[in-house]
Amino acid sequence: MWGCLGATAGLAAIGYALYPEYRPACHYGLTCADPRAEKGRPCRFYDGYLIGAGAGAYNPSAYQLTDLPPVLPWSGTADHPMICYINGANHRIDLAWIEMIALAEKARAPVTGIYAASLGGRFFDAWWGFRPGRKVPGVVVEQLRQAIASDSRLHFRANSQGAWFLRRGLMQAQDALGRCALERLDVETAGAAAHLWPDGPRYVHYINTKDPIPHRVGVVRTDAIPGAGAVVVEFNASDNEPLEALYWRVGPLTRRYYLSVHGARVYLEHRGDFEAIYHAFSKPGKVRRVPFSEIAASLQT
């Protein structure tokens, strides 16, 4: 009897791991009227494409981030520099766009994106996400090259697995353009699935102490290097209505034990002004871990 129960439980666990969170879909771009945007193919073909307003997908070999119509706050007030968003695993383009809308409103900034494509499931994303040949890191390097040519700065925000791609892009940029090039970057991460970050950029890393990802593979694991001068913002919270669960099918275990502590909204709710946080709490050459409550109190004064 116990053997049968064990076998059943094992099969159930394997089935849960293999079951896709959503069926891989074509990107039809119905909310984007820009004729320059591409559409009509499965989302996985748009890996590394730039994302603009209306979930428009733009070929990075033909356009720069500054060529795109950005996502703007609902209020219309964008009094901060543009942010380039890199999504985490298991996202269609339209879900990444929804998170860009939420980020634009929270940050009061125009937002564009670099799309990290997905196959749509737990096991499949784990394989797809870390296989060789992903295009996001190379696009990060090219966008930094363009920023150098225009003598401007770049601000990235990356969630979860998106931070892994961003970190790879920074390492490639350091090799190709030199460390000084990285000093043009402002980088913020949320639940980052990457623990080794090169010196040069200004870093603000957000971690939820309930979230297992940053503790196991992110900026607070024991051998992590978050980058010189980095500020690590810590909070403790759960989201009973994760944003992702509103737009695609998720299993009950994923919702309760993963997205509630690792989802986009729980991190956005604890985001603060990048410039204010970095200038108030960063120490040259050191890494500071600061409770969000201290940051919130500081920003209110």
C-alpha cells in the first residue's frame, strides 16, 4: 500500500513539474498599432526583442530602446529617467508588458523592455532559460554600446531569471567594452536569480526574506558578490493575489508557496526611488543590507 502511495506521489510530483503554466502562444500584438513592431509568431521567436508601448515587439538589430514608444504611467507624469525592464521566467510578451505598466506607474518613469522568452512551464523554462544561445545578454551589450555613443546612462530593472540574463550581459559588456563602460549603468534587481555581479554599475537589489530564490541562488547566498557599493533592500511580505495569477494559469502550489513571495507585485510594492536609496545608503566599496522599513522612514523625512 505504502509503495503504491509513494509511487503515486512521485508521479504526481513529476506531472506537476512538467505541466505547463500556460500553452505557448503566438504574439499577435493586438494592442500595438505601430507598423514597425513585429507579430504573428510564437513568443519564443522574440527572445531578446525590445518591448515598447502596447506590447510592441521590435527587432533589436534595427532599433534602439530610445526608438521605441515607451510605456508611460497612467497618470501621465513621468519625472524620472527611462527604465529598461527584463522579465523573469515563464512570461509571454503581454505579461511582461503588464508588469512594465505596473513598474511605470510605481516608478513614475517611462519603461521599455528586453524580452526574455519562455516555453511556458516549470521544467521547460528551467531548460530553455539556461541553454546556450539566449539573445538577451547580447542585446544588453549592444544597448550599452549605444548609450556610450550617445553619452547617456542606462537604467535596468530585472526580475528573477531576468537578472541572470542581465548579469551575463554585464559580464560580456565588461569583456567587450571595459569596466569603465559599466559605470554608466544603474541596476536594480528583484528576487534576482544571480549571485555574482561585476563592480561598476550602481546597484540596488531587492529581496523578500520569505523568497527562497535570492537565498539559494541570489544576492544573499553565502558566497554572493552583489557588486561594490550595492544596497540590498530587505523586506518580509506575502501577496495573496499575485499579479501573475491574474493573467495565466498557475497551480495552487505555485501560487501559494512561490508567486506569493516571489511575484512581481510583492516586489514592486516595496520599491523605492533608486537615486534616493543609492545616495542615502550606498557606501563606496561596501555592500549594505538595509531593511525596507528604514528606507521608507528615510524617504518620508
